Amino acid sequence: MEKNCSSETERKPIRCKAAICRSPGEPLVIEEVEVAPPEAWEVRIKILCTSLCHSDLTFWKLDMGPAAAFPRIFGHEAVGVVESVGEHVEELREGDTVLPVFQPDCGECRDCKSQKSNDCSKFPIAHYIGMPRDGTSRFKDSNGQPVHHFLFVSSFTEYTVVDVANVVKISSDIPVEKACLLSCGVSTGVGAAWKVAEVEEGSTVAIFGLGAVGLAVAEGARLRGASKIIGVDLNPAKFEIGKKFGVTDFVNPAACLEKSVSQVIKEMTDGGADYCFECIGLASLMQDAICSSRQGWGRTVILGVEMHGSPLSINPNEILRGKTVTGSIFGGVKAKSDIPFFVKKYLHKELNLDGFITHEIGFQEINKAFDLLLQGKSLRCIIWMDK
């Protein structure tokens, strides 16, 4: 792979193609944009390939509230090469292979220095529409009007500008389309099993929702040696797919006519799963997951983002008797240390990344990726910028 970027563009704006969404739910339009040079603590990245995550789909549909900002460049799962760096950037240089990530890892605040979570208090997560330090945009359309960012990344463009806190240098040995997956979904699921739940060898696991994140949880649990990994999904085809990632048993809620899902899981696990993971973002499903966990020590990890405003109701007696519930953004992953570790796991043929890629298309076909995801036909669709 050619990694040398032209010094002719350093400290100058770049004109390139980007897929812009101008109204919620409407197809993206390939337009020419101007991408500003990186300012202090920023990096300009040439995107090699990107993919579509359910979070992109969720915010693409939003038509009200502060998070519904248009025109916008979506995309937050990608891999690229550093084109140029701004002042004070010392850990990266031109030509480095990098992953931009939505979860910051500044390495300086109390949270980033702690091993207790992957929060960053210097750049708290919010629905930012600009750069994290000043909130402004680095994109302009052909009329000179600002175009909003998305989750600090905006990868549906040939070039993007990202804060150094949101960039991870990785080995160039890993194929870029596989590395792309570690930018969000796969790291979230694997990290949840490894870092948040700390699944032990021989334990039982129930996963509610077998999309890309849920399957990544299964992969992480498999690597940790779980003895039983139960997938819960309304699509029976997900069982055959899940087997590739370690799913041993399957429950279709629609087929549970006389018993609740939690009753079925309790029977399958002799009292309840040691670890339950909710990967959809529905309060009702979160309650099912909690009910399906074992009394005394069952742990439920919530990964899905509840976008309907529904409250979560928990029986306090279950908590009193030892069950725990925790949430997790990005699977507890600290990007700058954990993602290189996952890369090594892949290179050592331990971590299955290949199975997540179901489709590959060119940048001009980006709306096809939305169609595939909306129809439930893809896990991850790789979008190549040069095709």
C-alpha cells in the first residue's frame, strides 16, 4: 500500500469528494468539499475505506433535537493514512496507518489515566457537530457553507480532520478492511466481553441481538473460554451466522409461546446466565436481559443506545440479591492501548474479523450500504474510497 502523502497539500485546504446528507433520511449525495488543514492537536487523514454502523443509521434518521444537524458528513468506522499533522502532534506523522475513533483517549485526564473506565473527562461524549476543542467545522461545501461533523470522525469523505485524542496508530501489517472494523462495532463487542464483563472460562453468556456488536460479544466470550453462548434474536438465520463466532445455542423470542425468554434461558443455564449483554437499545430487552441473569452474581452489560426515551425498570430485590447492571460505551475500550492489542490478536489468527464483512462496494455506491443495513442483509459493508 502506498503510504506517502503529497507535501504539496500540507497546511493547505484540500478539495475532495464527500458523501453529504442534507436532510434526515434522504440519500447521501457525492459532492465536492473543501477540507481545511489540521489545526493544533489535529490530524488530517486520507480515508482508505470506511463502513456503515447502526449508529450512523440512527442519527441519519433523526429529524429533531440538537443531534439532528444537517448538512452533515456521517461515518465513524474507518481506516486511513495520515496526510498531515497540526502543531503539538508528536505521536503521529505523515504516512502512519491510523484508525479514527469516536471515543476520545486523551491520556491526560483523571479518567483516561484510570483503568476503571474508558471515559474521557477532557472531551466528554456528546452529539458534537464540530471538532472537540472548539466546536467548529473543518468542512465547507462548494458554496463555501459549513458542513457538520459526526462523532468526531466523519469518514464518508476522501479526507477528514480528527483530533489527536481520537486517532490510534496501528500496524500496517493488518489488511485495512479488517482494521476498519476495530474502529467501532467489533471493538465494542469484544471489549464488553473482555474488559467490562471479564467473562471467565466455563461461564455462561446470553446475548440479546445478534447484529455486528452482538456477534462481536460472542467472539470475545469465545476467546475468553465461555462454555455456553446463547444468542437471542428474532431472525433464525442469525444462528448459523453466530456459530462462526462461538454461539452455541439460539433462542427466538417469537418461538417462546408458553414461556418467557428469561424462563427459557434460566432452564438452559441452570438458573440464569452468568453474563447477559443487551445489544439492541430497547428498554424492554434490557429488562429481559436482567431477568435472564443468574441470581446472586449475574451481570448484565448494556451496550445498546436507547433512543426512544423509555425508562428502565429494575426490581430492587434482584439487585439486593446480587445481580448487577452496568453500561458501556465502546465496550470499555481505551483506544490507544486496546485496539493495537486487538490487531495483534487478529495477526496471530486468534480474533475472527473476516466473518463480519458481508459486502464490499465503491464509494459512489454508498447508499447501497444503507439499503443493505436497513434490509438486515449485512453485518458490515466495506466502502472503498478508491473504487
